[in-house]
Amino acid sequence: MLNHVTQQVSDTKNHIQGLIRNREIGDPERHLLNICDQNYNFILTSWLVNVRDALSKRNYPDARDYMRSVPDMVDQCEKSFAPPVTSPISADSKATFDISNVTFDVIVLAINPPFINLNDGQSKSLISKTCSHTSDNVLCASTLNSYPAAANAKDIGDLVVIMVNHVTQQVSDTENQIQGLIRNRAIGDPERNLLNISDQNYNFILTSWLVNVRDALSKRNYPDDRDYMRSVPDMVDQCEKSFAPPITSPISANSKAIFDISKVTFDVIVLAINPPFNKLNGIN
């Protein structure tokens, strides 16, 4: 979980720095982005370093206290934006805020576990078995474990539903972010033109590919699911590659997150077609 938070913060910091480079000195948005850059740098070089150090000593109370500050500082950054200046990193902020809160909750559980240790047979859950067969075991497990419904999944098909919902939300959040960035760019700005193309791509993913995935999923038609889902990371990658120097992509962190999670979702759908193991006997 901590590695996931650290990567999320690092990606967002890189995104912020890219946005700063594309803003003129004196631009109010650039000033606010500089403040956020300082906040994210402090999270990365102070709070998360302290959390990691405390965890290496299994000092969970200290890890809890340091981790508590991460979502607060992310929220502080986001709230610094006020009309007419909208936050160009709202999707990143929400993702970082949510995963850092979940990580805080897990650390609290490590201090006072509400359950006894499970034996080896019980601990081999449907989630861990499924995710171990995907291209990114850690991303798969951390995503599914962040949804309470995953604990009640009876088969891989139930996990596919959760993953598709997660991808849909990420695509929707990113499209909203792109539209906010477009509003803050002048007509004729080359970056605005590329953002318009990205907006069209993300809208197509949302209103076509993911609608088709969801429709096939409602019929448990996993082969069709697989074929539709295959196009999502390809279109995200196409969108990202449309940006070229001197124009850097202002949505690179979002693109990477969606590309990675849609690839993992594709893997889980493939597993639903030919499960590599039987249903777990009463073990979630």
C-alpha cells in the first residue's frame, strides 16, 4: 500500500511540474501549482520517508501519525484553487487522497488487528489467487482490496465487475479533468487542440468501449468483454503519444494509471474465460 501511495504522489508531482512549465510567470494557476508542488515534495521527502522508516521498525503508531498528514496536505493543496481558477490536478488529488486514507486505515488495523491470524489455507483468497495471474499483482490486489464488495466475490466474474467499475470511474474523472484544462487554454493554443483530441478519445472510451464491456458483462459474455476491453489501453496510449516536444502531456499521470489498470482488468477478464483454479471452497 505504501509503495502504491508513494508512486501516486511521485506521478502527481511530475504532472504538476509539467503543468508549471507550460504556464507563464505571473499566471495565477502557475502560482497555485507551485504551492502544490511544494506540498507534494514535502509529502514525498518527509511524511512518506517517515512512514517508511517507522514501518521498517514495525512502529505502527508512528507510521499512523505520519500517514495521517498525507491526505490532509493533499486536500489543502486542492482547496487552494478557487473560481475562476479550477484545479488541473483534481483527479490526481482525489486518487492520492483516497488511497492514502485507505493506507492509513490499514496501518490502524495493524496496531489492533480486529481478527486472529488466518491459517495458510484461509489466507489464499480469491483476490490473491486471481491477481497472482495478472501482469501487475500489486496494482490488482490493492485496487480490489479497496472495494468492500470484493470480499464477498464468489468468482472471478464478480471481480471483473469491480475492476470495470473502477476503470470507468478513472476514465470519467480524467475526461472531466481534460475538459477543465481545455477551458483554461486559449483558442488556437496547440495544447488545447491536443486536449480536444484527448477529450474525444476519452469520451469514446466512456460511451462506446466501456458501454460495450458493461453490456457483455451483464450477460457474462467474457470473450466479447475481452475484445472490447483490449481497445481501452490502446486508445489511452494513442492519446498520450499525440503530445510531443515542446508540448508535454498535462494528463500523463492519469494516462499511466488508466493504461495500467485497464491492462490488469483485461487480464482478469481473460482469467474469467478460463479460470486457472476452481472456486474457492467458501474462502473469499
